[in-house]
Amino acid sequence: MQLVHYVRVAIVLVLISSALEVFVFNFNHWTTLGLDCVNMKSQIGLLQNSDEQFVISEADNVIEFSNLNKEVRNIRLDFADSQSAQNVDVKIEFTDSGHQTYFDSTEYSAGVPVRTIATNDDDSEYLKLNTTGITNNLRIEIAGENINYPITLHTVYLNNTYPLRISHLRFVLTLILLTLVYMFRPRSTIYRISMADHPRTAKTCTAVANIFEIVVIASLLFTSNNLVGVATRDYNSGSWNPTSLITTYEVGGENSQQYAMLAEAMADGQLYLEVDPPDWLKGMDNPYDKGARDELQKATGEECLWDTAYYEGHYYVYFGVVPEVVFYLPYYLLTGGSFPTAMGVLISAIAFILGCTALLDRFARYHFKRVNLGLYLLLQLPLVFCCGIIYLVKFPTFYSLPIMMALAFSMWGLYLWMRGRHAEHPWGWYLGGSLCMALVVGCRPQLVLLSLVAIPLFWRRYITKRKILSKRGAAEFLCLIAPYLLVGAGIMWYNHARFGSFTDFGSNYNLTTNDMTLRGWDLGRLPPALFAFFFQSPSTTGVIPYLQPVQFDTTYMGQTIREVTFGGIFATLPVLWVLPFVLRAVRLRVGSRATHTTAGVVLVLLASGILIALMDAEMAGILQRYFADFTVLFLMVSVLTVFILNENLDHGGAGYEIAMKILPVLVGVSLAYSFLLFLVPETGWYSDAYPWAYTALIHQLMFWT
């Protein structure tokens, strides 16, 4: 009977999604049925080509109609399909019953906004007008930046009936949203399934959630990115080699091939790149001065590599070496080609998702007996999607890969440690966990602070109880530290072989915007960085994707390294608003348990998140991708805080009922922000490489225009 019930629910959700797609998202079609459409071709005063298409040039790009004397509900610009796809900006002006002259934006009012149209997207060609009464004159200007003229136009229609367009993307998004709302409604049966008492059901639902999350992440990477570097017969076919099933190719320019170039160098037995720096760089007194480098590049016409470590006449890769050893070098030795970085980001993202799930499941089923499946899944979604992983997938470059790998190793390291704590023979678990945590140093060194979680996890076992003094305890403890010693020795050798120092990773020798050798540590950098990382409110508009880069101001009288950001995590991720209750939760946990392990883990995660943010601000700067370094730690604290409060709240009380109504809203807003951030147009992303495709995508979501 339960299966029949869920089948019925699924059918209802599909029917509702279908009805919304047909009648709501296509309401422009229904409201324009029966309009008297007018073809204005005979009144267009532009030159025509041999195909009787109107030619729009930079000098002749205005279409004007006079004495219309009719109500105009919409305009359709019917661009020719035979031309190259591109975006054009369309500015509309009109006179109507309320305006005897053309009007525009003033100090106190906004005129008709400029609309962007993709010349190959029929849907975006329809422009709804909100005129007052009878329209008399109409002016259409087609312009924009970086337009390839001429543009050809079949005709212009007035009062055209919008076509009935069924968008599979909109339908799927609607179905997913309705399903999530149904699943996590306050009285859902999913909140009555105990994680501890129903392990089979919990594992099945968790597996389904993981599949969903992996499909979402893979879809975001493959369908909206020009940096994938993979081609098949049906995907990026222009770069596909018909002699192979899958073709890999280089993307992002020469500076993005650092790991690939290092693989070639390592295969030849050396640690510096096989690219000879220009003589002018070798002769500079200070090669890390960007202004001086720019002048010499202009004078000589020879460019040097960007964002690459330069030391004693050679280029080096200062990014962590573990991605090189795991992906690039083996791939080069096996195929002779360059490993596609985006695939490394995707593989690491999948590993991170599975690691998050395993770790959270461990806590839910073995340390918090009252956690139900609904609460678990409700918190697992933001832990995965709101930690910054979506932004790393948005830009799956060699900048993102070390961060993504470090996060994946961290989750699995913590999970293996947790498994080992309750295993009869913990040696293998400890070795695996510590190996993962140690490899973080070779990916993203600052994330090694997560290893401090070992203190509350193992202090009581080996220090308080002095088990370390026993033969078995000493062997277990050796399994915990041996991977750190081995990995640390390897990384120290790698550093010394390149830069003559065991602790120098080479980041100070980076050829970047500032002289990193003189950057040092300055407390003045911290306030603006912490504000941007944690507290700055987002900047929004009323148009999808709503989010805009925030304004950055500082009183720090020195150089601040920053890229666009979109608001601090405490202002943009409401799921973190449970953090003010963290001290209350810690006291509850301490008061109800003989051991303080979980409370210690919470405090260490909180402190580590703050310290990593401080380190990022001092060592590098304020960049959106750096949010992924520390956001996951605060999300983990939020999850554990909710778990602790859930253990101590009366599940039949009013407080619990209110909390379970508020929490899904906080999660929903956090998820919405994270996915909208993915859609924000940025340089180097899909919106920049394929602007017409991005316009078509956004237009599907803006169904009311």
C-alpha cells in the first residue's frame, strides 16, 4: 500500500508540473491568443539583400514606425536563422496615450529597459510592451558591444501570438522543486524514519540522494561550461577526433596547462617546466614586480607565464603536487596527452559528495540516536551544495582542482578516522584516514587545519586513558601519525629539490598581481577580508539571476588582492543562522555525555574555519573560490548543532514544531543562493564563451517576459 501511495504522489507531482509548464509558464501564449498580428515588413526602412532580408549595420540600426494608431501588446523581431548566433541589445521607445514624446530614464523614473536577444533563439525574439492605451510611434534600436555586423532580419511583427513552448528544463526543475517541497514539508513521514532503527531504508534513500546530487553536479559541469576539455561525437563535436571514442583537448590557454606541462617535465626527470622564460625576465632585479614585468613585455613583445612560480631562471608549479601525481602524470605516461582538468574536478566532487554522506551517516546513526531520515537529508543537501562546490564546478580549472581534492580527502579522512574509533582492529582505518588527511597538505596546505579534529577524536583514548603507553595503543597511534610522516617527508623533499627549503611551497615566487615575496602578514588586511568572507550582504537586482557582485571598499592603505565576490556566508546562507546556538548545544552535549568528543569536534571545526579564512586573507586575498576552503567547516558545525539540539528537544513540543517549519526554509534559501550564484554571468564562464546560449537559458526561466 505504501508503494501505491508513493506512485500516486509521483503521478500527481508530474501532473502538477505539466500543468504549470503548459498553463503558467506559457501564460503569454494564452493571453495573446486571438491578437490581430500585423506584419510590418512593408514599413521597415532598411536596405534588403538578395534574399529580401533587411540588413542592419552599425550605421543603420534603427527601425521606426509612425502613426500606428493601435494598441501594441508585443513586438517580435524575426531574425534570419542563416546568420551566426550572437547577442544583440534592443532598445525600445514609443509614444502612447500617456506620452506624446519618446521617454527615457530620468532622475525619478526608469524608461523601457534594454533587452538582450539571441539571434538564434526564437523565444527571446518576443518583447512584451506595457504601453498605455493607443501607441502612435515606435522606435527600435539594435546595437550592443562586440556585435558582428551585418545582422539580417526577416521582418517585425506587432501583436504576435506567443508560441506554446514546452521547456524540458523548466519541467524538470519544477518537478524537482515540488518533490523537495513535498518530501520536506513539516508533517512528512520521512521525519518519522529513524536512521538508527531503519538502516536499510536510510541507506536506500541516501543512495538515491547521492545519485541525484552527482547527476546535478555533472550536469552543471557538462552542459554549461566551455572548460571541460572533453569531446565526443555528440558533445563538443567540433573538437572530436573521429578515430577515438573520446577526445581530450587543452582549454583555458597556456597558463592553464601548468599541471600538464609539469607531467611532461616529470616524465623527463625534472621538476621545473620545460618552458624557457624570456631573457628579460631572467635579467630583472625583481621579477615579481608586475608593473615592471608589464613594461618589459610591451617593450620586447615576449610574454611570460602568468600565475606560475619563477625561481632562479625556471618556471615551477606552486599548486599542490598531489593532483599531479594522482591525475596528470599517470595520464601522460599512459596516453601521452594532457589530462582534462575538469574531469579531475568532477571526480573529486563526486568523491566529496560520497565522503560527506558517509561522514554524516556515521554521526547520525552512531552518535545521535534520534536523528531521522528527513532531518539527515535536509542537512545533507546544503552540506553538499552550499559549501562552494558548485562554484568550483562552475570554473573547473587548475585553480579549483586542488581545493576540490583537499575537500574530498578531508571528508574521507574524517570518516575513516570515525570508523576506526569503534573498530576492533582500527589500524587500517587509521592508516587510510591519516593518509587522506596528510594528502591534503599536497593539495591545499591551509586545509590541513582540519587535522586538528584528531585532538578531540583521539585525546581521551590515547592520552587521558594512556593507551598510547601500551603496545597495542602505540601501534594504533603509529598508524595515525605514520602517513603524516611519510607524506610530509615526500612533500618536504619536493619543496627542497625545487626551492632549497623543506617548508617553501613556492607560492611566494608566483608571477601574479603583486610581489608575494614581500607580502608578509599584515593585520590591516583582516577586517575587510573577514567582512567580505562572513558578513557582507549580497547585492541583488530584480532580474534573474538576481545576484550581482558586491561593492568592495576598504580603509586599508595598501594593495588588496581581490576578485568579485557575492556576499559573506553568514548573510547568504541562512542555514548557518543556527550557529548562535552552538554554545548552547555544546553545553547540552557536555551535560548529557560522559565524554566530550562531539563538543570538542564542534569547537575545533569552528576555530579551524575562522583560522583558514584568516590564512586565505593574509596569504592570498579575497576570492570567491576561497569560500570553499572554510564554508564546509561552518556547515558541519551547523549540522552537528542541529543534531545536538534534536537530541535534547521535546519532539512533541511547540519549539520542535516551529524549528522543523523554519529549518526547511533556511535550507531552501541557502540552496537557492548557491544555484543562483552558479547562473551569474562571469568572465571566462559559459555566459562569456557562448553568450547567445546563456541568453536562451535565462529566457526559459524568465517566462513572464
